[in-house]
Amino acid sequence: KALTVNRAAVKIDPDALGATAAIARIERAKRESAFRTAMSSGFRALENQEFRKAREAFRRAMKLDPNAPEAESASKQTDNAEASFKIARYLGYARKAEHEEQWYTAGTHFEAALKIDPRLSPAIAAKQNAEMRHRLDVKLTAYLARPDRFSSDAVHKEASRILESALAISTPGPVLQKQIADLSQALKLARTPVAVSLQSNNLTAVRIYRIGDLGRFEVREVPLLPGAYTAVGKRDGYRDVRIEFVVKPVDQGPVVTVRCDEQFVFGS
């Protein structure tokens, strides 16, 4: 209202110095009031962690008074507070994922924190550990999904090496503990012979590849390690037979019949 009155006076008499001074004084007071309002709004938003709203308020304050150092300082304070808030949030997510042994997720959250502050040394070490544990988890999961591969000496040796790496973890969680127990058992069973019952007709010569000649018999029990096998039967005047079978790591092995019963028929 005061501005309206003084502007009307200046319009009537442009040389009215009192009115001109009053207009400048009132406009300055309005800017100062708006500046204080913007700063107060910004600090309230900052306290409530409403960083975008706080930043907008401090920018309004800087436009109202570009020479006010407190507005620029408050804007930098907002940037730092937001960075600290995000880092704490990512680290919280990462620690939760670590506790749940979700190592890939933990690694991504540590990486997100490091993008904000690459010098965050605790996150650097934790990210490296999470990546190592993720690689270990992937290998353990893959081996446990295919225990039949342990019949291969090379695979068994490599899985045993991975198991040693897992056993070296000083504080294994429930997930890793179960993986260690399951892999230990699977590797042990892969090297535990299973009694396989072979049946024939006492006329067929039986051979199992990788094991050797077993001769002729009616019933014979052979201890075999878990894995895939091929048995071949031969008998003069009869068609050879070839039987493929799999020995699984169980207490009772399969019953395999190898006998030549199909006689060759020669023309007259």
C-alpha cells in the first residue's frame, strides 16, 4: 500500500524526492523480507531432508541478493547434506544385503556410495569383499547344481579348491555354511563307491569301460564310483550288447543286466 501511494506521488511529481527515497527503502525492505523468508524456507526443508525444495529456496535467496554469502553457503551445505544422506542410505542398503548374503546387491550399493565419494575407504574395502563373495557364491551354486560332474577328476579337484576358499571365510553366514556342508557331502559321495549288481547268463563275457574285463558270471557285485558307465557283452555267435548306465551317489546301486541273447541267423 505504501508503494502504491508513493508511486502515485512520483507520477504526479517526478521530482518528489521523499517519495522516490521511500520507494527505494520499501523495495529494499521487501527484498530483505523475501530473502529472509526464502532462507528460512530453505533451512526448514533442509532439516526435513527435502533437498530439492531446500536448493530451490536458496536459489531464490541468491537471486534476491546475489552478494549475500550466506545463501551460497547454505546451497553448498545442502549439496553436502544430500551427499551424506545418500551415502548413508546406500551403505545401509549394502549392510543389509551383506547380512542377508546377497553379495551382488551389496556390491552395487557400495559402488553407488563410492560414485558420490570415491575416497570412502570403508566402502572400497567392503565393495571388494562383496565382489569376492559374489564370485564365490556363483561358483558354489554352479557346482551344487551339477554334483554329477564330480565324477570327473578335474572337476572334483577344482570344486575341492573352491570348498577350501569357502572354508577360509572367517565369519560365514547361514547361506555359506549350508553351501559348505552340501558341497563337502557331495564331494565325499563322489568318491564313495556304490555297490552295483550285474546280472548275466554265465555265457556272456562282460566288460565295463574304464574298469576292465569282468569275465562270465550270473550275478556279480561291483563297487563303482558315481558316474556314467558303459558295459559291453560279447558271446560267440551272438550279437554284442552295449548297456549304458549311471551310478548315483546313493546307498544302493542299480541292477544292470548284460547278456547276449540274440543269436546270429545264417542263410543256407
